[in-house]
Amino acid sequence: MVLPVAGILTLSDPDIEVKTLPAVTVISVLCKGPPYRNLGLAHKRMYTYLEENTLTMSGPPPREYYLNDPAETPPEEDLLTEIQYPVA
């Protein structure tokens, strides 16, 4: 899971690692609603878009950004997830 953060971050859990992700050119899609319901279809459409536009994935693997917190975003239908595919 990727959670975007800004500023200084102090961690005490050895199972959590902070990384700076490389800047890349991406195609992206924004999904609204529960992630478990929409993400499979969104990824399928991203692959179709890659093929139709003669693009290839490159660099790091696809990224999923959860833009709001399910605990703070009732109803589930308002949850937002951005999927990014690095492309060449």
C-alpha cells in the first residue's frame, strides 16, 4: 500500500518503510466507491487503454493511491482511489 506523506516522518515500527518514489510519466484513472468493487475493472480498462494507444508500462509497478480514509468517509460510495501506470 502507498500512502502519500509530506514533511518529516518519524517511524517506530520496523515493518514500515518510507521511500521516495521516482518521478515518472503515467496514465491514471480515478475510481469512486469501494476499492474492492471497482479496482479490477479499472485495471482492465487501463490495460485496454495501453494497447489502444500503443503505450507500454515501464519503470516501477502500477501505483494505487487511496485518497481518503474509509473510517472518515461515509458512505463507501465516496471513497476515491487513483491508479497510476508508468508508461514509456
